[in-house]
Amino acid sequence: MSERALILLTGATGYVGGRLLQRLQEDGRRVRCVARYPEYLEPRVSAGTEVVRGDLLEPDSLHGALHGVNTAYYLVHSMGDAEHFEEKERFSAHNFAHAARREGVRRPPSRRTSPRGRR
């Protein structure tokens, strides 16, 4: 089991991220989810899926979340925050990219890494 690639998923409490989480779990993938409020996500994950607390607006909260990750999906948005959402988007994306580089994430997701090889 430890030989399977670890996938990190952000945004799993949202519509798109939730659907991707379901598909990854159905496919038997190793998944770790980062959530600002893990207690909202934990009831929706399979036994083998990890849920860790992290806030993309707080870079220190991401330490270790991406450790050992092969592929990472960034599926979050700050549009629910009416004020300064574009600035928050940039800051979140920057924090995520920096943490991924620091932890040595091997490759970003692409169409070719989608579950079940679908495009």
C-alpha cells in the first residue's frame, strides 16, 4: 500500500473537489485532504483517506501537509469572501505552490493525471 502514489487534494468540501475525492477513493487511490475545518470533511471520507488541518491563507499551517505527496490538486477559491478575493486567491495559490516546492511534490496535476485516465 505504501508504494502507491500519494495525492493531496484541496477543496474537497466543495462541489468539484468533493466529486474528485469520491472518484479517487473509488479508484483506491491514496488521498490526503487539506481542510480549514477537517471536522466538516471527516464524515465524508473513506477509512484510508487522511484529513489534515490547513489554511492556504496561513502558510505555516501547510508544513508537512504536502510531505510525501506525488500529485497535488488545488481546487479552492476565495470568492465567498467578497472583499479582496482576488488578492486572497493570489496569496493562497502562492502559499500552496511554495509549500509544494518545499516538500518536493514531484508533479502538478494535468489532464493526463486525471482519475481513470479520462480527459
